[in-house]
Amino acid sequence: MESTRLRLLHYDRDEWPISGFMPLTQAAFWIATRGGQKEIEPFDRNVWKAAYDELLASIASNDVEIIGRKKDRGLNEPIPGFKLAGVQICYPGEDTPDTLLFSTYPYILCYGPVARDHWKRSNGFDDRLFCDGRLDPEWTHLQVNAGDVTRKWPFSPPIALTELSDRREKPVGRVGRPPLDWSRAKARTFQLMEYHGDFDTTDPEWNAQARLEEEISKLPEYQAVAESTIRARVREFLEEWRGRKRSP
């Protein structure tokens, strides 16, 4: 089952050791599964909310240290815990609601547990903090001190490594990338359409949908996406934008 696959992925100690620093979502997953002793549905909002509420409250009170990569810088830096007090969360598996995309309220965009190589890449498979309604995150690759997490939530190890190896011989489902989040593409589409207006055949820079597709494909998380996929998504966003313009 899918929740089992996610649990096995998380508790591969070679993949994500619970020492040093761990991704924010991995810490929430640790809390939600009680250290792996409980299985969860991977996109159950209530389960994630309860775990993140506990985690963010401890971060805000400085019981759990948090770091991240500052915008336009490559190295990790500490983030003052109080800055995350009351910050809203877009939970794993959710589309970012318009109330967050187009507001000035800060929020964290979270992905479900992913493999280390996906997390390391700068392609959006990490937890990100957005501030002041910006399209670009202020902080990426949010991590928390694993020692703080396991001290505050000291659950026993879920299963022995030998048992884990035995269970891996059984099929647990393909480990693939999480669904690509299209919220930034949608926000960028609305931003550009508000700025330029609808396409004008006399304007060489804005004469067709293809110009908009080119702009979306320049965003880092969509550079490897097929043109046909971007075209289909952009068409959906355009229909929604035009529908809103037609509404009284």
C-alpha cells in the first residue's frame, strides 16, 4: 500500500538518517507516524495538519532549530523560529489555494517524503517558505535539527534493519517523484496576463499562447517538462483567467 511505501522510504537510515538535520516534512512524517510505528494515508490532510501544528509550535518557541537556503544564496542559514509563528501550511498532496498564492500572507509549501536525490535538486521537491505574496520562495530546503526532533518526540525505532531488508524483497510499489506542483505556473500565468492583457496578433512579443508557454517553461521546476504538458496546463489556466475576466 502507498502509506507503507512512504514509511519504508523514510526509515531507510542510509537514505534519511535521523541525525544532523532532516527536511521539515521528514520531521512532520516522524511525528505523524510516531517514529514509524503507525501507518498513515499519505495525503490525509488532518494527519499532516496535526503533525505540522506540533512541529511549527516547537520551532516558534525555539525548542526545535530550523535552517534553510536563503533566496539567491547557496548555503544554509538559521531561520529565527519566531518568524514561523502562525505561518500557514500547504500540506503534501494539496494544490496551493488562491488564498495563499495571491495574498500577502506567508506560507510554507510542503512536499511528501521524497528520496534524497530528488530533495537535493533545485527543482521544487523541497519545503519552501514564501513571504509577502511573492512567486519566488524566500527560503528553500527547510530543515530542522533531527536531535531536537527525536528528543521532543522520542519514539522507538520502527523496525529492525534486518526486518526492513526482508520486507524490501516484497513489492511495495514503485518509488517515483511526487506530483509536480503547478501553482507557480498558474500564478505566473495570471500575473503575465494581467500585465499584457489577452494576446494581440500585432504584438510580436505577445501574439499567441506560445509566448506564454515560453515564459512558463523558463521557470526552473518546469524546464524538464514536455512542451505538450505545459501547453495543456497553460490552456487550462488561460480558460480560468478569461472566465474570471468575463464574470461581473
